[in-house]
Amino acid sequence: MVWRILYLSTCSLVLAGIVHIAIIFLIPALGSKDAARRISEFGQPGQLQRIRDGQDIGISDRDPFFQLAVCRYDLSENAFMVAGGTSPTFWSASVFDELGRVVYSLNDRTAIKNQLRLIILNPIQMADLRETQPEEIETSIVVETVSNKGFVLIRILNEEETWLSRTREFLDNTRCNTYRTR
């Protein structure tokens, strides 16, 4: 009886070791297929890139009634600003760090005057911004992040064909630019 328990315990430990080693070898292959990694390949930082229907960006629960666009940012030299107009349809913007974690999220109801205006900064740039107090911060959402690289994912509702022109107009008016705090 004791030998049987010892034998089963040894077999369980060996099997657990094999599974553990297999998972370690699969991490590089599976870890490079996440949404953050795929989006990091879209254009240069500071460019608004529209995501076409059927384009695989690693988001599995993508709603067909939403148009998507992405802006990559790099805060190593300057802060970053995403500015757009207003829209009668629902829109949301989410700031992600380079690992794909949500840093901040807002939508048309939580934005100031239904207008997309985000200023993204690292802690040093935030200190500079507090020092200078420019007028833009009165009408902008200021987001501080410790990660220098990331992206902003913009979603806008396009439920009906009649809204397509409004959706295009909103995305045409959206700009992703560097922002100087001094």
C-alpha cells in the first residue's frame, strides 16, 4: 500500500514537471499574439490608424457595430495629445500601456463637453505641466502613466448606415500629436 502511494506520487510529480516545462516552452509563441503586441505594429507613434473590418488585432470580442482606430504613443521625449471633435453617437477612448493594461478609459458622457481631448504624460512631464499650467488642461483629460509606450484605442458606434458619415467625420477630425509641456 505504501509503495503504491509512493509510486503514484512520483508519477504525479513527473507529469506535473513535464506540463510545467511544456508551458514554459509555449510562452514565447503564445505571448506574442496578444492585442498589445499586434497593435504595436500599426504605423508610427503619433499616427491615427483606422482598423478595417476583418483586420485581426487580437481583440476577440470585437463588436461589428463599432469602428476602431488606434494611436500609438511614446512619451520618452514629449507628452502626447489625442484631440478630436464631438459626435452625436457613442464613442470611447481607452489608454493602454505597452503591456496591454488599461491605464485610463473615458467615453462621450465622461469627457468634458463630449469632446475627445486627452493629454498623456509620464510623471516628469506631469511635474512640468503643473508648473506651466497651460490653458489646454482646462478642457482636457490629463492622464499620467509610468509606462513611456502604449496606445489609445478609440471606438465609435456605427449602428446604422446613416451614421457612417458622422463616424468618418469624427475619425477624420481626430489627431494624435506630441504635446510639449514647456
